[in-house]
Amino acid sequence: MSLVKPLRLLLLGAPGAGKGTLTSRLLKQFPSISSISSGDILRSQISGGSELGNEIQSYIKQGKLLPDDLMVKLITGELNDRNWLHKDATWLLDGFPRTVGQASTLEQVLRAKTSSLNLVVELDVDQKVIIDRIEARWIHAPSGRVYNLDYNPPKVPFKDDITGEPLSKRDDDNAEVVTKRLELYNQSLAPLKEYYQKSNVLHTVSGNTSDIIYPKLADLVLSKFGN
Ligand code: G5P
Ligand code: MG
């Protein structure tokens, strides 16, 4: 089955909830979807070594959110560069917006192009399982591919499956910073959910593994945007 209506989806979820993992699965099942991960965009700025990259790194290392105006500029710039600011575009955002300020500015930008987000899915995962998952996470930074030593290990230990390049740890994947990131997420979630509830696009899928959540997410997408 494929998608027949344009989908503009936001995946909302705590650090380690599986946004990146579920994005990869959706892209595999529905090749018409493309995605932007705010974290990946920020990490690619950091690896460029610019002054902006250094500033971004200091926020991420401390588990703090970057200022709304910088995030909006980066992500709407990316949407514009990819020619995704129109009503027929199909895409998925992972990790942005994550404050009401970001959400309302994105909405204004999209509305000006007669577009809008038309599905927001909260991934509801018990936060007790998250720290273990994140401590076992390794990434291929240039592509954003995500591995886990227990759950989805690379074919060759510590090497990317596609390029064979070495995997690395994220600067913010230690228990202390993850705890901070979770606190911030929990503070921003309620107002953001309230914001998207008003426009009737919010759904929640629950489950403690991505194998439980994925079929629910894919069914939701198909029921609303598939044939
Ligand atoms: P990010 O990069 O957006 P977070 O904190 O929102 O970071 P994160 O950590 O990337 O989210 P995820 O994508 O939800 O988590 O999870 P994932 O990578 O798919 O899965 C986590 C691990 O669990 C992986 O190893 C995966 O293989 C494994 N896994 C998945 N499913 C299962 C399962 O079922 N079982 C098991 N055992 N394992 C599983 O943002 C980073 C920072 O950038 C800034 C902030 O500083 C933020 O902290 N930032 C922003 N700041 C302001 N505004 C924004 N919009 C910002 N966006 C980013
Ligand atoms: Mg992620």
C-alpha cells in the first residue's frame, strides 16, 4: 500500500523514544516520505566546525534546548532549500518543533505557502527503559543512522552497515545529560500537545518497544493518507 495524500508528519517523543528508528522504518515502507531530523541537522553543523557549530555544541552537550529563533531559521531554511514548502509535499519532521514558540512560527511559515502539518504523533514510551537504550546507542554521524548494541546491532561491531565507517557516541548520550534532556522534554510536552490538540492533528501511540509502536504508527499513517 502507498500514500495517496500529501503527509506532513511530526514525530514527538522523548529522547530515546525511537523517533529516528521509527523514521527509518517509515521511509523504508513508504518511499514517498522524506525526513528531516533536527538533531542530525545540528550535529552536521557541529561537524562543520564553524562558530555557529561550536555554539550549538555547547547547548547540546549540556542537554539544553537551542533558542527557538535559531531552530526555526535552520529548519525552515532546510525546508525551503529542499522545496518542501508547498501543499503537495510529503515529509516527516523528527525533533522539531519541540516548543510552542517553534510550532507557531512553523505554522505561520507553512500557512503562507498554503501548507500545514497534518499529523502529529506522540510516541509514548515508558521513560524507565530510555537510559539503558541510549547508553547502548552508537551512530553513524554523517548519515544519522542509529544502532543499538542490544536491539539493532551493526553487522560488523562498531562499523556502519552501509559505508563500513566507524560508529561514534553522541556527546549528549550519558546518563547525566539524558536525565536533563528528559526533564526538559517532560516540561515542554504538555503545552505542545495542547497546541496540536487544538488543530485536531494529535495522536498518541504507546508501547515499550519500537516493534510494538511501529505497526500502530504505520496503520495510522495508512488509515489517513493511504489508499
Ligand atoms: P535529538 O537528536 O532530536 P532527542 O533527545 O530528541 O535527540 P534521540 O536521543 O535522538 O532524541 P530518538 O531519535 O527518539 O532519540 O531515539 P532513537 O535514536 O531512534 O532510539 C534510541 C536508541 O534506542 C537507539 O540506539 C535505538 O537503536 C534503540 N531502540 C529503538 N527502539 C528500541 C527498542 O524497542 N528496544 C531497544 N532495546 N532499543 C531500541 O536532539 C538532540 C539535542 O539537539 C537539540 C537539543 O539540545 C537536544 O537535546 N535540539 C533542539 N533544541 C531546540 N529545539 C529543537 N527543536 C531541537 N532539536 C534538537
Ligand atoms: Mg534521534
